[in-house]
Amino acid sequence: AQSVTQLDSHVSVSEGTPVLLRCNYSSSYSPSLFWYVQHPNKGLQLLLKYTSAATLVKGINGFEAEFKKSETSFHLTKPSAHMSDAAEYFCVVSTRGSSNTGKLIFGQGTTLQVKP
Amino acid sequence: GAVVSQHPSWVICKSGTSVKIECRSLDFQATTMFWYRQFPKQSLMLMATSNEGSKATYEQGVEKDKFLINHASLTLSTLTVTSAHPEDSSFYICSASSATARGYGYTFGSGTRLTVV
């Protein structure tokens, strides 16, 4: 069975400093992994996705994530936080690998707070 | 890019009434639609999966008679909360994917805030 664990429920950084949101996954086969962002009372926006191509995935708004099979991790990073990055972030795994008809399993979410 | 339009964005209804939420894929054929529920400060919980023209598959613990899902066309899926009660108050989000337009991946609607009074 597939699952994801977001290791931090809340992360606080100062504007201009690096962001690290941690995610570990469990999958019985090569997974498809995603990071989504959700602003209050809004839907979800895809930041980036990994589907067995390059292990370092670059996404929108300066975010990137590295797939590390040996560590079963898919941590999200950004070199310099912006106030507009404050939101809820979800690490997600698909139940059917690269197919986009599988279910998405969501992590519990990490709230990113950005202080001025 | 792919867009899913979800309406209404918020709705308040009286206890005992029914509410219908619509999700439309605007520029692609949504062969599969997923419906999620999200409680405050919590993650998304998958309620059901529907493929166009087929009955929805509900997750364990989700009452299929209370949460009616229709996916009669490749561009429209609806979720009807029947005989709503205050405990049904939540944020509902749809997500569409296409088996024929895989590059679109999963596209989420903007969500519906349901408040039952």
C-alpha cells in the first residue's frame, strides 16, 4: 500500500531564508509523487511532480524536490521564502504509479508560516 | 492548461435539505473524477472515485446514499449531499484526470464550502 508522511505539521521561516518541507513515502512500486499547495479556502495548486524521470524536479515559484529512493524521501525546498509562500503544503502519492487514474493519497499537510 | 470549474464556491443550507455541487472540466475530457472532503486544519480525504458513465466507487465509511455522485458526461460530475445535517458541513473539492490527456495529470477544482445550519 502507498502512503506518505509529512514529518512536520508546522514550519516557520523568515522571509528570504530557505524552506524545507519534509516528506517520506511508502510504495510497493515506483511511485508518482506530487507536492500541492493550498491557500486558505482555496483549491489545490500543483507545485511539481515526480514520475520516474529526473530525480530532481523543478516546479513553479522556485520550488524543487528531490526523489531519493534510498531514503524514501521527497522533500520540498525553496532557496528563499517569500511572504506569499505562506500556505498549506501537501505531499501526495498516486496509487497507480505514472498512470493518472489512480487515487491520490495525501499527507497530513504542513503549514508554512513566513515571518517578515 | 487544464481547468476544473467547481460551483458553488460556498453554500449555506438548512438542515434536511439537499445541496448539489458541480465540477466541470473546461478544456479536457475528465474520464475520472475524484471527490474529496476536507475538515478544518486537516488533510483531504477521498470520498469516492467516478469514471464517466459508471457508478461511483465509494471509500470505506462514506455513505453512498447520502453523497450521490453523478458522472454522466466527460466534462461534468456532480456531488449531491442529501438530507444535509450540520455534521456534513465541510470543504468539498473535486479533482479530474484524463486517461487520454495524461499530461494534464490531476486538476483540482477550487472547492465548495458547505455550511449546514
